[in-house]
Amino acid sequence: MKLNFIHLCFNLVRKMNLPRSPIIWSRILFYWVVVKLSFFLKTINLRLPPLNTLVFVTLRCNKACSFCHYIDGLNCENSDEYEMNLDTFTRILNSRKICSVGRICFYGGEPLLNSDIFKMIDLAKSRNYITSIFTNGLLLEKYKEKILEGNVDFITISYYQEDIDNIFNIVKELSPHVAINISYMVSEGRLDELPVVFENCNLMGVGMITIENYLENDHHSEIPLCDHSEQFYSMKNELTMKYSGHYLIRWSELASDWKKNRKISCTHFWDTRVINAKGELLPCCHYPLSEFDDGDGFLNTDKMRFLRKSFKDGRPNRLCENCHFLQNSELWFKF
Ligand SMILES: C[S@@+](CC[C@H](N)C(=O)[O-])C[C@H]1O[C@@H](n2cnc3c(N)ncnc32)[C@H](O)[C@@H]1O
Ligand code: SF4
């Protein structure tokens, strides 16, 4: 089983165009150790930016999923202000706001709608970043040639049942050349779709699948899967047995009652930067877009300090209360 896991990891990594320089990898290692230490010690102020950067390149989207975290902010009147372009991205890369090595994930909205997206990816690659995009997949066919040039190391494609016929062939075509992770958002109402999702991933030949849980928003009636769902656990065992030899499988935590005294943890405030075209910083990618913080404080804005402190002290805070990642995990604090 372990050998097979290593083989699948190797298969995924060999499709990436990773930096080759030992100097870059030494720097990545150094930053990684600093990030881990800061998280372990729960430092309120960071001295160095984290390795992982999420760049919001657009507030536009070619879909309007009612469950979407960002549905209130997408395609809004002032979405132009949030459209990243090459100049702004270059300025951000040259600033101290993000780490000079590590991973950059291009995020949105739908990042492939941004007309500078591949210029930004090429620039990031030329500076030895590991690059990734998070997409609904609808524009993959259009950008097939660009993707095959090899500057996108990793693509996460969200699996939406209504679009599977549109993306199936292109994902299958890209899969032998590009590291592809399919992200499927499960909820109580979507559990029955899981076997079809897994089989389609197998047929498309992807390298990885991630099962995320639905995070509640005010516009949607779905219910997150809870950790007492026996049906889920039996399905999880069955699917893991059947497909773990074909691709990597990552299951996210299930929701449990926020009010229970659970151990919680989140590394985002220590290990990830989320930044938009205005240079504003967010605590994490699940944050409502309306709550962008101002970036003047560099790594240590008041909101980030508040969030880190609330975790250090084990105090609940309003800003995180809908997040299932915080619940049911093994780490450091109890509320
Ligand atoms: C916000 S989208 C941005 C990238 C792209 N438009 C897409 O759909 O993949 C990133 C991921 O967040 C997921 N997502 C959006 N709203 C969610 C929610 N309320 N709960 C869980 N995941 C959510 C989407 O399904 C998608 O996989
Ligand atoms: S989940 Fe992705 S595709 Fe759906 S509306 Fe949100 S940003 Fe667009």
C-alpha cells in the first residue's frame, strides 16, 4: 500500500516543472522550518512571509454557484478594481508582501477569465515559483496549448456534475502531462454522487482527488456532512479500497457541532498569504471577499494579529465560526 502511495506521488510530481536549483530548495526548506516553528510556537507576529500564496486574480466568474463563498462579491459593479494585471502582479512579486520562494496559486472567481493569467503564470515560473491554478475547468480547452507549455505545475479542477460532459475530454487529454487534482465538494445532499465522481476521475486519469465539505453560506440550503454520517464512512472505506491504487485521495474533515468543546486548529494564519489586486490581504481563502483587510501592516495587520492571538489563547472568534476545518482535528487548542 505504501509503495503504491509513493508511486502515485512520484507520478504526480514528475508532471510538474519544479525548480531545479539547490539554492532555491535550500531557501524553501529554510522558510518551511520558520513557518512550522512559528505555527508550533503560535507567534503573534510573523517575521517572514509564508511559503504559500494565494492570489485572487479576478472577482469575475462564468458560473454562479449558489453555494459559493464569494457569491455576493462575484461579478459585482466594481469587479474591475479586483482584476489583477501583469503590472500589479509584478509589483506584488517585487514587494515584501509575499514570499520570494514557494507556491503561488492563482485563484478567484474563475482565474482563467483573467486576460493576463498566463503572463502572470509565466512570470511566476521564471522566478522559480511552484505554480498552480484553481479552476472550474470550463476554459481549459481554450487554453490547452498554453497549459501544455508546462508553466502550470498543478491544476485543481472543481468537479461540478452539470459540467462534467464539458470538461471530461479535455481533462483526460491533459492528465498524462499535467498534475491534476479534482476537487469535489460533498454535502449531505451530494453524498450519492460520490461513486460516479470517483469513477469519472478514474476514467479521466487524474492524479489526485480531494473531497471537501460544504461550508454553509446564507444563500444555500445544503447541509454540510457531519461526523456522525455512517453512510459517509462506509462509502469512504469502499471508495478508498477501490480507487486508492489509481490516484491519490484526500478527504477533508467533516463538520461537527461548533458549540461542542472540540480541539481545533488552523494553520492558515501562519502558513498562507491571500492577496488581491489592490494589495489587500485576507486571513484565508474561505473568507468573505467583503472582509479584505488592508495590507499596510504587511504580515501583521491588526486582524491577523487578532486571529493568531485568538488561536494562541484558545478563544473562539466570530470570524471563524462557520469553518469546518477548525473542528474535529487533532491539534493544539480547545475552545
Ligand atoms: C471559490 S472556487 C474558485 C475557483 C473556481 N472558480 C472553481 O470553482 O474551482 C474554489 C473552490 O471553492 C469551493 N467552494 C466554493 N464555495 C464553497 C462552499 N460554500 N463550501 C465549500 N467549498 C466551496 C468551490 O467548489 C471550488 O472548489
Ligand atoms: S465556486 Fe467557483 S465556479 Fe462556482 S461561482 Fe464560485 S468562483 Fe465561480
